[in-house]
Amino acid sequence: MSWEETYRITKPCSCGEGTITEVGEGDDWNRHREYQTIDCPTCKEEARKAAVKAAKIKAEEEARLKELVSEITTHFEQHYMDDWLSLFDPAKNKKAIWTLAKEFGVESYSLASFYQHNKRSNKEDYVRRLARPHNMLKIMKALDKKDCSFESKVKEARMLNGPYIIM
């Protein structure tokens, strides 16, 4: 159950003073991994600087995402949560709640999974949990509200984290 080398390619580095060796490995569980070794001091230092810069950018983006999620959540709670909760007032049972959430596009679970995950939830808790940043644009559409600055923050958060914001 060990890793076995599947290929090794050595080629000149970008500055031409050394080489870069690319190695691929596989194991008995059909997993694969790749890595490279830079055998040039100049290119190795450039790679290190690039990695430090990438880590700094990632940390800045994560901090901005955290800030945006906090702003989005607070703004929604203050301005739209009551309207959001009232959309579910007509629902008298869990299936009706799930049906409305599906119609609004904010629920992805099947009905059986919904029941499994929400055994002990009441209506308000469930509806509040749906109000997450990744659902905000759909919720605003369901509420028929237009808030350009709020929506731009949601879009920025989605760009930083992709379409699914898990916070």
C-alpha cells in the first residue's frame, strides 16, 4: 500500500540555470499525487516569493469574506428577516414549509432528507437557517426587494468564495 512513482520528468527551469523535476505517484487505492522539485536557487527563491504572495492574498480574501458575511448577515437580520419569516406564515406543516423553500430555490434537500435533518427544528429556526449568504439573492427575489449595495456585497462574497458560501 505504498506510493509508486508513475513518471519523472526533468526539464530546464525558466531561467536556464538549473532544472525542475516533476514527479507523479500512484498507490493501490488508485489515488494520484504530483509534486515538483526545483533544482535552481534562483527559481526556487522566485517560487517561494510567489507562494508567500499567494498566501498573503488568500489571507486577505478570507478576512474580507468573513467581514462581508458578517455585514450581510447583520443587514439582512435588521432589514429583511421579519419579511422573510412572514413568507412562511401560510405554511402549517413541515412539508408545506419545505415546499415553499423549494419554490423559492433556497432548499436543496429532498423531502426525506429535509425531514431527517430537521427532526427537532421548529418553523422559525429552519427558516432562519435558510437565510445564509449563498441564498440571499434568491431570498431578495422572493421578497421582491431591491437593495443594490446589499446585493453587491453578496455578489462580492460569492466571487471570493465561489457560488456556495459555507458560513
